[in-house]
Amino acid sequence: VLHADLAESPDALQRFQREMRAGGKLNHPHIVPTLDADQVGDTMFLVMEYVPGTNLALLVGQNGPLPIEQALRYVAHAAEGLAHAHDQGVIHRDIKPSNLLCDERGNVRVLDLGLARFAADGQAQQTQLTGTGELLGTVDYMAPEQALSTRKADARSDIYSLGCTLAYLLTGQPPFGGESVLKRLMAHRDTPVPSLCEMRHDVPDAVNQIFQKMVAKQPAERYQSMRELLAALAPLVGSSRPRSRWMKRGVLAVVAVSVLVAGVMFARQRGDEPKKSDEPIKIVQPIAPPSAAIAPFDGSQAVAHQEACAKYLNQPVETTNGIGMKLRLIPPGEFQQGASEQEIEVFSNLEGRSLATDGPQHRVRLTQPFYIGVSEVTQAEYQTVIGSNPSMFSPTGEFAARVAGSETSQHPVENVTWFDAIEFCNALSLREKLTPCYERTDDDVTIVIGTGYRLPTEAEWEFACRAGTESPWSFGEQVAPFEQFAWVAMNGEFRSHPVGQLLPNAFQLHDLHGNLWEWCQDVFDLHARRSLGQQHPSLPLSSPRREPADLSQRQHWLPRRADDSPAVATSRQSVSGGR
């Protein structure tokens, strides 16, 4: 959208129309095409093809750094689209993860060609002078020469930005940091280029060498064209799709949905006098996001964080899907994950077993919201989606005697494997007319770009469970209230119980303590986990190799012996937003 104020300037309108015509000439499978430009009253707007998918910033935010081959393949896709644009004389000037869209087939397509170029002339200069951060992340991917003058940007500037994007895809962070916009701009110019091999230990030297050349300080030292870059990438980009393996607890499904954030718009700086057409035109986000939910916070603050996040996203705090599952919105936040040294010592003594695998406690940041099921998936819900009920605590199950006379349809489903959880997620996705997030071949499961249900990471699960607390349990430090919040040995009668009967946590989620255990998406690897970064920590995926009685990192939340309650896995639904 071209802000209405700019309609006063004939020069601005001519620039808008010229750039729209340039974007309309681009026709390539790795570019989201411009279809039309029109005017309603004083408002000029651009019409682009609608492409279902997820931009790479959200993808990494949801799932963590990408497998190496997948990241290289995505960069190659973008390079192919940009090579076509450069052939037509169009320089993007704003390449970054959020401007690269991965569609439902796993193909990356470049967004905002022409649109970004129209804003770029004034955008970069204005942001570096004001330091307000209105560049929306562009500064983290901007070539040094472009920071000095956007008019100096050429194809090699796009190559630099794509190199910074590669670093983000592989590490979850841009290559250069800094506390302010100005410091980050100076880092691009003055700070030595970091080694990807040091930022991520499994990155091959050949990949690091390509990255180093892409982000060389001097344009003459970079690849001189996207086609030259593609030639360098060719030996490293295989034809097969990258595979990620999994392992971990019960069934928690997460829906990967796109957050409906207001799109970018063009606006002139406010002032008493009209601006000249060659003065800065900035890209702004109409609504500022709410502050993150940084633990510790109390119950009223937890609700306030949920409501603020829902208002920003224009989504409800609680939603119900097609089979009646209720899900609650969990806001972005930061917390201490795992058990403290004192808790590990106390509960080892209390239970006669070690909780060392739940440490060390470490700070974790989740930058994207998600929905998670209010309760565990019930036997009735599983029966509706899959057509069968494997539960042992059911009228026809192995432990039918323990639930004799009880209506178990609202008991959590159990006796499900990790692969059963994957199948349930996919089946529910299809039932809801969403694109599944997994592909399965025998014992191999792959995450794919979809709009459907998936398992949450361990960090997502624990953040939802803690609900702002830093105590051993979400209700505090004392064991006495346990019977009010969780079905455990002292009140559980060694069987499952209907969901949602006991008190919820501050996020209004039930049965995260007690009743049954739940699957998460990450592999259990103690040594690898200790080396994870702070933001969106997520280990590779793997098939489960541990017995259900092995709580791995969940002993912190379920302080009980393995025989205190059913050693079986169950399900809970959650929804990733925004992501």
C-alpha cells in the first residue's frame, strides 16, 4: 500500500508505478509475482499472488536452525529467483528471512520484489540516522555499501544479504550483533566475518567458505552474480529432501498457523510541510507487538500476557477446533528451563533417583506465540480422528478392571507410540482441511512446511506448563496442593482420570502435572542439549528409543516414582502461531 499522503506527490506516484511495472515483468517459479496495481481514492496498492506457506523467519523461529542441506537448498532457490530479477535490472535491496516464503511444496519464493525497492532509497538512510528500529530487521542483513547509500546497492548487495540470511537459517541468528541499529550497521562494516563452523559445529568448511565470500566487506571480493553463487552451491545442494529424526514423550499436537499481522505499508514522516519525493520513505509496522512474557510472572500477569497477544494477533485467547478440542494461546516469552541444582538434589533424595538429566537450568527465549490444548487428547477425540482406541484404561483395554463402571471417553488416550502421535497429527490436519506437517516413510519422519498440527518442542511444552513460575511446580514449591492440580500416586489410584477435573495452571491448562505423560518433538540428547542456544532451542528429530518410564527432562514436573501412575503416553493438542 502507498500511504495516502504520498498521493499528493506526482513524483512519488510515478516512482510507485514505475516500480510496479518492473515487478510485473518478473515471472519465475522462485518469485512471488506482482499481478496488478490499482488505486482506490487516494490509496495506491499492489496486488500479489497469494502463496500459502511460511516465511523463513517464522520457520526458523518455530523449529530452530535448519538442517544444513535444507538451508542451502532454500538459499539456492532464492538465488535462482534473484538471478532472474537481476537479469531484468531489478535489485531487491531488502533480502532477509521474512522476505523469503517457503510454499507448501517446500519451494522458496522471493517476496516484495519492486515493493522493497520502492521503499529502499529512503528507508535505509532514515533508519540508520534515527536508530528507532523501524527497519524491521533489515539492518541485520544489509550490505555495508547499502548502509552508506542505498543507490550504491547492486546485485552483489543482494548476495551479501542472502549470505546473512544463510547464517540465520543455520544458526538462528544474524551474523552480526549490536545493541543498537547504529552498532549493528558498524559491525557489518568493521567486525570480522564470523566463522559458521564456530557458530555451529556441524557446518562443513566448504559451506563456511561460500558464506565468507558472500559476505565479504568489499563488493569486489564477493561472488559477482547470483549465477556465480549458484555454481558454487551446486555441488553441495543434493536432490533429496533433508530428513530430520525425532524422539521424546507423549502426544502433544501443535498447529502451525500463520499469524495475521498487519502487512507493511508506506508512510511519509509527519511534518508541517510536504516532503520532496526523493526524501526517505519508510516501511513501518502499524501495530507494535506486546512485550514478551518474561518469567517470573504471576497468574494475573499470565492472563494479561495472553490477552495482549490475542489482541495483537486479532485471534481469541481460547479457540475450539472441528472436533471440539479447546486450545489456549501461549504468548512469546522467556524463562528458566530445567531443574535447578537444588531441586535436582532435593528430588533425588526424595524419590531415590537422579534428576541430573533435567539440568543444567538454562535461560530460554520463545519469540513466537502458539496455541496448546487445554487438556490432554481424550479417548473420544482419538477415536474420532483415528477410528480406534488403543487405551489400556478403557472398557476393552488391558486394565479395564481399574476403570470398571467408568465412562472413559473423556479419559486421556494412552498406550500410543511417538509414531502414533505423528499419525494423529497428520490425520487431524487432514480432517481440519489443513496441510500436514509431517511425512513418514517406514520409520523415517520428516517435517514439511504445512498449516496443520505438529508436536511442540520441549521448550514450548515447559513454558506452557510453568506459566510464569520458577518453582518446582506450576502451583508453587509445596507438595501439599498437588492433589488439587494433578492425578498422582496419592490420589490417582494407579489409573487414568477424566481430563480437566482438577485446577488449571495460570495459562488455564489442565493436567500438565500428573495423569499421563506426553510426547514432545525433540530427541533426548543430554550433551547436545547443553550446547543449545537460548532462542527456540530444539534438538534434531528422532524415533523414540527410551522406555515410557524414562521421564528424561520431565522429572522436574512429575516428581513421582515410575510406578506412581500409569507409565504410558498420551496426547495434548497445541497450535503454533505466528509465528
